[in-house]
Amino acid sequence: MSLDAKIPEGPLDQKWIKYRSTIPLVNPANKRNLEVIVVGSGLAGSSAAATLAEMGYKVKVFCFQDSARRAHSIAAQGGINAAKNYQNDGDSVYRLFYDTIKGGDYRAREANVYRLADVSTSIIDQCVAQGVPFAREYGGMLSNRSFGGTQVQRTFYAAGQTGQQLLLGAYSAMMRQVGLNKIQMFSRHEMLDVVMIDGKCRGIIARDLVSGKIERHFGHAVLLCTGGYGNVFYLSTNAMGSNVTASWKAYKRGAYFGNPCFTQIHPTCIPVSGDHQSKLTLMSESLRNDGRIWVPKKQNDERKPTDIPEDERDYYLERRYPAFGNLVPRDVASRAAKERCDAGYGVGKSKMAVYLDFADSINRLGKNVIKERYGNLFEMYEKITGEDPYSTPMRIYPAVHYTMGGLWVDYNLMTTIPGLYALGEANFSDHGANRLGASALMQGLADGYFVIPYTIGAYLADEIRTKSISTDHPAFAAAEEEVTKRLQSFLSINGTQTVESFHKRLGKIMWDKCGMARSEEGLKEAIQQIRTLRQEFYTNIRVPGSAFEYNPELEKAGRVADFIELGELMCIDALQRGESCGGHFREEHQTEDGEALRHDNKYMYVSAWEFKGVEHDPALHKEELNYEVIKPSQRNYK
Amino acid sequence: MKITLKVWRQKNSKEKGQFETYSLNSVSEDMSFLEMFDVLNEQLIREGKDPVAFDHDCREGICGMCSMYINGRAHGPMQGTTTCQLHMRHFNDGDTIVVEPWRAEPFPVIKDLVVNRSAFDRIIASGGYVSVNTGNAQDANSLPIAKHIADEAFAAAACIGCGACVAACKNSSAMLFVSAKVSQLSMLPQGKPERESRVVAMVKKMDEEGFGNCTNTGACEAECPKEISVMNIARLNREYIRAALASEEDV
Ligand SMILES: Cc1cc2nc3c(=O)[nH]c(=O)nc-3n(C[C@H](O)[C@H](O)[C@H](O)COP(=O)(O)OP(=O)(O)OC[C@H]3O[C@@H](n4cnc5c(N)ncnc54)[C@H](O)[C@@H]3O)c2cc1C
Ligand code: SF4
Ligand code: FES
């Protein structure tokens, strides 16, 4: 199949506006008969579900948590970007577009990113109208802060709980439709397969996690809004349940997987404290507005940070990148921290940490201002580490945070399977090889509120004559049987190792060999190790209980099995991409001063992988990226 | 540290439950309370036993999923802290800790420490929103909102829907949860047009779901991990009276 991104004709700033008004409309009577399944209730899922239901479609929503409001979007801290230019500091749709393309190291699609920047302003309007309590100035106007990779203030926020407030806004809009019986909500349900009929996606198989019952659900179209797969690394800032299963099932049914190796390692997270560690906690990037990052100038300096005099500190970001200083993009900041620690300048017990220091800002602005801006983050830090960041610098280290890769989608957000869409972090997204801070929330809500409600019409307008297909159809029966068999197979292995232990081992391979720095040799080793791990998994896991009850270990087995396969694909993708770009750093490809070295002549494409069987190598398809407006150059934050 | 855990085990909603005792020998003080349960579960699985089911997801104190009743207190001993953010450094070597699920009729037990809190979702669906369709909005800065109002609305909106307030209340009242949403939306100009119908609908739904009455004991506020203030309950009561008066005027 050739990869057609279906980018509309016309000048960049006109593409979306013109295309939007030419998409066929579905009349209200027909909408009532069209059923849409939305898997996932995060920002992307709940905004899409609410809007589609408002428009008149019949919607079913699925999530694995006990309530839609608990989707992982709830944990986003720092903020959401929008090109409002309320600060009158020279921001514009074009500048947000430009920053996003540059931040993504020229590996994103221009047309998508322009559209994203364009609709960003409507998102803020919509959220405020829903009663989202964004931070405000004394005059009553909305407040903004800056985030990494930009020189304007365009980030809207609600203390350190922006994701929570945005999600509760979208959730309430969705629950309103649930109350009006326009949406049927299925919480504590996990999607375990997509169902294909005559080459189109026509529904899903889901497991009721409480009773264990396997259910069949028909939909004229299915939207996967199932989030990112950072947990393939075991330790990440993602919620414990975040997983790749939904996307992976789609991949195995024929949807291409885009840029799987593009992962974001966030520079400011609380460092690992021991073997028991189950997840890592992010300290929002917004902290870099007022915090300064440093390490001692002396290696293995054992003094307390507050005892180290100013001239014995190395503010290495300010030193290396005077123009952006502490606000360089995430990939750059992460690598710089790793470089210092690897060279022996790290701090803390493990020596795998650097300082994030607020002393200057507290002196300049007063403790109260800092408390108002970041109070909840400081409290969270203190709860986890037992240290008070008002009086001693935070210790931070990079951690896996976000996945730019995901299901390949065209301009309509449709995957390579007709009728199957991917939104939010689950798609390969608009962020290229590196996402700028505060842009994931923007993208999730753009996809859900302002893109899919239009673009889905292009497909559904041709489906008005398709009657609901009975779930007795053989394709549903076959998919259900496969799901059931797979669950039984996990339960019957009855080996000696827990699923968790495999997840940890996978995570270690991924972090060591497919993490912040990657090399040909390491990746080849990783692929072998993961294959061996997979075999061992299928012969030696122990999953207690049965499939007909509430059984979190069984859920975990399915997720880890999919992560293992995904891990291999990520390494294959990373090996294939013989360049460094954004979050993908290949040791063989760096400039003299250690910056990422792209090879635009060879790798200016999206890699889209086609599944060919677990025991076979996947097939690579390339979507060439054409930069018509922006001229790619080496990113320079100096 | 050595810790002895007495944990409520219950196979499903139909069967009766009982406490089981477990000992853990190498609990580190940097562990979170839930990480201690991870260690326990790994141990149980290796011994061929059924691991303890408990709810959790973000482990950052924001999703509201974790829900353990620890030594007689919802989310344990630390003020303003969810179960997932509680760390073992606040316990002592040799402690015995009793862990139960939320106990409230509207929250039936699903298994062990996991309960069904979907009643909260139904309350929100009954009115906890602003009726604005996508695309209806005007420019975000066209309605200035005084900072202290925005801040107060935010403080109420910080509720994570965990249900600790219900579990802590001897009447299983959901007033703190409901009042937080009512307050947030009635304070903001965007929520004002529906303020009467909203409070009436949400209170009605809360009663239908079987939550008890509020007798102002303040246990909810004391145990709320987000320190949602009982002032919100006073505000809800005012909103309710206001709505009642408004409906009389309509007659
Ligand atoms: C700690 C943290 C802080 C962040 N801060 C920011 C920030 O400040 N600004 C910013 O822009 N971005 C931030 N991000 C990134 C951003 O939060 C996420 O990228 C975004 O919220 C993802 O939204 P989503 O709707 O795509 O998916 P999610 O919110 O992850 O939702 C996924 C949904 O899918 C469901 N699901 C998954 N699999 C299945 C299945 N098989 N069956 C049924 N349901 C399923 C889940 O139940 C859930 O409802 C942050 C991320 C983290 C981890
Ligand atoms: S009011 Fe507090 S205790 Fe009650 S649900 Fe909200 S956050 Fe939890
Ligand atoms: S697990 Fe999310 S609040 Fe505790």
C-alpha cells in the first residue's frame, strides 16, 4: 500500500480552512444511525466523544480505569500552548507552527502542525467556556508562562494541575452527553482487539475487567485515543496502567506504526531511589522558568549543595546555550544532564542526578510567589524525597515521559485501516522527533474537539447506507475466540516468574540500549535480548487466578506481552534511522560538540512499519516529508 | 523495616471478607505505601497465592484511583496525602498496619481493596458541567474573572474524586465531593446560568445513589487528600436555598 497522507492542496495557511468546508456533511437523521466507538477517555478521547455526541452520532466510550476522569491526561502538570498572543510578545500561529517544527527537529508534517497551531486558540476559548479555572492575573485576564524551546509566553496553566483541569472540563462535557443518553460509557473495560470486516474496521472486542466477560461491540468507525507507550521502559512518568495494547492490536491487524523509536526523555524528574521503584515522578518543565540547573565543578563533590559556593558551580545549560539557557528543549537538556553525570559530576547518593535550584528566584521574587506558581510540585517533591526544595535544591534526572511515535495517521487522523482512527498521544503525532512542552495537551484537544469532528465526516458520509452489523458476524466470533485463547494461554503457562519481573527486565534493556543514547551495536544486542526474553516469557510466567474474575495480573500479562513485541520494533526502527534527530540520539551521528547530527538527504521521512508476523521482520514504508515553507537547518539554541 | 500488614481480603461483592495477616521483612523507607503492596504481591504470586487487588494508576496523587483505609483513616495518617503519595518513612520498624477498603454502601466492594465508585460519575452526569457545545465559545479573555474568584474556583476544582470524604464520614455523605463541583461552577461566570438547576439535580442524584446526609462532623475535610474546604458545603447549602427560592418565584 502506498502511503498517502491526504494533505489538501493550497497554500499552507489555507489548507485546513478550505478543506474543512469541502468535507461532506452527514445529515442529522443519518448521524443518529451512525455508531462511533471511542477507546480512551483522556483529553483526546473525551473531547472527541463529547463533540461527536453533541453533533448527533451514537457514541460508546471505553476506558480501563474505574472512571473516565482518571485517564492519564489528569497527571499533566505544566500547561497547554496556544498562539493567543495575549502577552503581546510577538507570538502568532506561524511562530507556534515554526517552533513546533523546529522543536521536532524537522521530522513532522508541515500541514498537520500548521493546523494544530491554527486551532490552538479555539481550545483555550472552549476550555474557559466549560469553566476550566486557568490561572489569571489581578486584572482578571488569563496568565501565561514560558516553556522550553520557545522565547514567547504562550503557555496557559492551572497551577501545576493543568491536565487535571482540562481533563475535568472534557470529562464533564462527555458526562453531560452520558446523562443525555447520547454516550454509553464503559469504564473498567479493556479493548483487546479490533474487528475487521471486508477490509474496514467495524468494531472491537473488549473485556469487562470486573466480571472477566469478553464483549463484542460494533461501530461504523473506531477511534483509538489510548495514550502513549512510555511504560515499555518499565520506569516512566506515565501512570501504571498506561500501555500500548490497543495500538498494538491495531498494528497487528494492519495499521502501520509510525516512528516507534521517537521517545521523549524528560530532563526534570525525581531520580530513582531504589529497586522497589514502580514509577518516576515528573517535576514540570515550567520549573525551569525559575529554577537554575547546575552541578559542582569538581567531580564526586560530597558537600551539601548549599555549602558549595557560587563560583564552584557549573550552570552547564547557561554555559552551553546562552540564548535559551535553562529553557532549551527537552532532548537537549536531558542529554546535557546525562553527559555531566556520565563524566562524574552527578550528585546525590546514586550520582545520577543534577540540581534544580530555586534559591535565586526565591531571593528575587519571594517564597510566596514561588509557592503560588509551583506549590503543589514542591509538596510532591517533599513527599517523595523527604527534602524541602525551598531550602535545598531539588535533585533531578531525566526519565521517559512521552512517545512521539504511534499509529501512523493521515491528515484525517485515519490509520492505514479504513474506519480506524488514532488521536492524541496514540498517533505518531505532530511533534516529529521531539515534542515541545505543553504541546501534548494542545494536540490531544485539537484532535478531539476540532479535527476529528470534521474529518470523520469524510468517511462516514459514505457509510450512511451501512446498517449496524450484528456482532454475531463470523469476524466478531473469530476475534473473540482469539482473545479468549490468548488469555487462557497466559494462565496455563504456570511458570515461576512474575509478569512484573519480565517487565523490569524489558525496561532495563530498553533504557540501556534504546534510551537517551543509542548505537548500532547496542541496538543489535537489544533485539536479540528482547527475542530471548519473549521466548522465556511465554514459557515461564505465572499468572494467578482465572479469566472470569477481576484479575489485574492477567491484564498486566497481556500488556507486558505487547510491550515486549513493541520493544523489538522500537529497536528495529532506531537501528534503521542512521542519524540523530530530536529524542533519537545515535552515538555514531553527532557534531563535534556533541549535538544531534541529522542527515536530511537520507532520513527526511516518517518510518511507517507494517506487521508481517511476530517471527518476521516488519516492512518499512516511508512517508517523505516535504518542507515547503520552512527551511530545515541544524537546530541552534545557542 | 519489618512491617506486619492486616489486609481485608474479599473475593467479590457477594462473598464475605476477612482480614489476613502478612509480614514483610525488608521494607525500605523510601518506598511508597503502594510499592510495599507491590512487594507483597510479588511474594504472594511466587508462593502461588492470590495477590491483593487494589486500585491505583497515576501514583502521583492526582488521578484519585488509589483508595486504602489505613489504620482507621482514609489514605492513612498524613494530612493532605493520597495513599500513593504516602511513604514508608512515616511508619516505624515493627509496626502493624491495618488496611481496609472504603466502606460505604454506595461504594460496593469489587474485590479486596477495590470498590465501585461509579456513583460519582452518575452525579457529575446529572449536572456537574456547563452546557456549552464545542464551537460555542467566545474569546477566552472576553470575560475577565477576578483573580481571587479564579483561585477559589480552582481550589474547589482540585478535587480528585477519590471518595475518601465518603469513606471518612459516618453517614457516608458525598457532600464534600458534590459541593466542590457546585462551588467551582457557581462561582465562575460561565457556570452561573445553570447554577439553580445544577445544584438541584446533583443533590437529587446524590440522594438517589444512597449517600447519607451531612451532619457537619467535618471528618471529610480532615481526610480529604486535596484539603477541599467544608466552606464548599456551606456554599452548596446557600446555592440550594437560592435555587429553592428561585423556583418559588417561578411559580
Ligand atoms: C506526568 C506527566 C505530565 C505531563 N505534563 C504535560 C504538560 O504539562 N503539558 C502537555 O502538553 N503535556 C503533558 N504531558 C503529556 C500529556 O499529558 C499526554 O500526552 C496526554 O495527556 C495524552 O492524552 P491522551 O488523551 O492521548 O491519552 P491518555 O490521557 O493517556 O488516555 C488514554 C486513555 O485510553 C484508555 N485506554 C488505554 N488503553 C486502553 C485499552 N486497551 N482499552 C480501553 N481503554 C484504554 C485509558 O483508560 C485512558 O482513558 C504530561 C505527561 C505526563 C506523564
Ligand atoms: S472532596 Fe476530597 S476526599 Fe472527597 S472526593 Fe474530592 S478529593 Fe477525594
Ligand atoms: S494512584 Fe492516582 S491518586 Fe493515587
